Amino acid sequence: MTDSKPEAGPGRRQGRVGVVKTAKMQKTVVVKVERLVRHAFYGKTIRRTSTFMAHDELGAKTGDRVRIVEARPLSARKRWRVTEILERAIAEAASPEAAQA
């Protein structure tokens, strides 16, 4: 039997898709990853978030959707790497009148 789903064994790096929460550091972004889980007793679907610090050579900005993959430890808290920017953030309105409306 052939299994089309790739297994998460040795040599496979986990990947996640999330939104850049903070991009104020040099070559580092904080990525917020959301997942949906069912409550054990009530059965209601709950949104859980995790944050990861990721190394960014691509220049992602706050609000961008990015794909991150596991990497070797790059610093004390940074163990992920940005591989691609899936979707750029929508540019804010240039005029201050549009922002107030």
C-alpha cells in the first residue's frame, strides 16, 4: 500500500503557516499560528494561538502570511525559519482622513 501523506519521521521538518505579529527586530519576526481544537467536555471548537520567533531573510512585514519551517537553534528562543511569504499585508490607507473614517 502506498501512503500519499508524508510521515513526520526523522529528516522531516515541520512546517506551519501563520501571520507575522511583530517585525521590529533585525532578521527576526514573531509569527502567530492559530489552530482549532475541540473542547474535551463541551465539544465546542476553540481557537488556540501559538507564537514562534523565526529567522527572516525575506523581509516580511507585520500582517504578512508566511510559511515557517523548523531549523536548528539560531538563538536562545529562535528555532524556526521563514521559507516563503504567502500573502502580503494589505497596505494601510495613505491619507489620514481615510484612517479616521
